[in-house]
Amino acid sequence: MFFPGISKVYLEAGIIFSKSLLEFYGLGNNTPETDSSNYISKDFEMYAQISHFGIFNFAQTGMVYEFAKHNMTDKKSNPYLFSPNITGIDGGIIAGLGLAFLIDKRDNNSYPSSGYYTNLSAIFFRKPFGSQFTFDKYKMDLRGYWMPFDTHIFAAQFFSQFSKGNIPFFSLPGIGGSRLMRGYYEGRYRDKNYFAFQAEYRKIFFWRIGAAAFYSIGEVSPNMASFKMKGIRHTYGGGIRFVFDEKERVNLRADIGIAEGKTGIYFSLEEAF
């Protein structure tokens, strides 16, 4: 949203309450499969970003705040959650304040066919902000969209997150999920540093029915020097689209992602990116 008459100040915010059965496989890019990866967490998360065009007339700059309280209600028999080498095994509170830089030149937020998107942020989690853990988090999200032929859309995204400090495991970036590295369980591989790239082809074929195909790569590591070509993981897949709202260009999405012989199925009211 924006506030008229105040130099176009934009506010983006979200609140999540959840109690979920989650999985944690330890830290690193090569953690083994295990039958004891489950745990139950009851969480409250809040995010707010306020920005405006005051510094650069082509970009939004502003402040971002993150808060989350994670209650470890049941560790099950997950061996990693009884290890003193893992930070955050008893849950806790993270709270951070930082800076954000945003450029959004997409022709449509829901189903872009041209333009680009850039989102950079640096958030610092400290005790004065209410955090029980001290660490820094840096994110980069770059996206581009092209339509070289009528109704044929190509989209690409590069994402990275780098962290340093005393980071609880539940705040570490991880491979997988419904938006990036589809096919892996979200957080299947976790560590301080993460990068991923994905490309996708989209087309509406007839009436309101369309399809998409995607391919992605990614890797996590404890530091920059540990990234290796042989450690890069791959996912691929595709899905169908149903145009839910033609005017606003909102699609219902159903995707299947394949990673290491396993599959993930995802449903959403918007595109992955």
C-alpha cells in the first residue's frame, strides 16, 4: 500500500501464526536421508518494510523489520535437535532491523511478461531489537522477464542469501520449497550461505489453460570458499496454469518438481516468481 501526499511511502507487511510438523536434516550440502528428521514447532512471524522514492527516483529505499518467535514444542527423536553444536535447538526469538533497496519494473506483479525486479536487503539481528541471537542476513533477489514471441514468456531468477554470526538453524537459508528449487522439501539442505538460479517458460495455450516448464540449480555452504561446482544441486519440472482472473492476470498454479528422484507437488494462486 502507499500513503498519498507523503511522497509515496509504501508499506508491505505480513503476519503468520503456525503450528507445523517440520523436518531438519542437519547442516550442510550433503546431509543424509533419515527417518528421524521430524519436529513440531509453534511459530509467530512478522515482517514489515517501509520504503519511498526519496533518494533515487527509479528505486524504493527504506527500512525493514523482521520478528519471529519459534517454540520447539516437540523435538521427536530428531538427533540434530539434541546436539549442542546446533544453534536454536530450543527455539527462541529473532528480531532484526535493516535496510532495503527495491526496483520493480515488471509490467504486472502477478503474471509478468516483461521487465525486471531487484530486491536487496541487509538485516541486523541484535539484542536491542529484541533478538536472542546476534547475526546478520544479506539477501539478493534478481528477476527478469522476456516475451520474444507473442504469448511465449521466459522468466529467470537469481537468489542469494549470506549470513554471519550466531544464527539459529530455523533462520538459515535452505534449498527447496514451492517457489525456488521446487522438488526438494523446503530446507532439505541448510547452511549459512545459499545461492540458486531458476529459469521458466510459460504460455497460455487456449482459453484459460496454460503450462510452464522450469529448471533450477542451487547450493548451500558454510562460507563462500566452500561453494563447489560438484556440489550444485538440480531440480526440474513443469505444471499447468488456469487463468483465474483475466483482468488482473492471476493464475492458479499446479507444479510438479523433481529432485534426486523425488517429487514435490505445489498449488498456488500466483506464479513462483
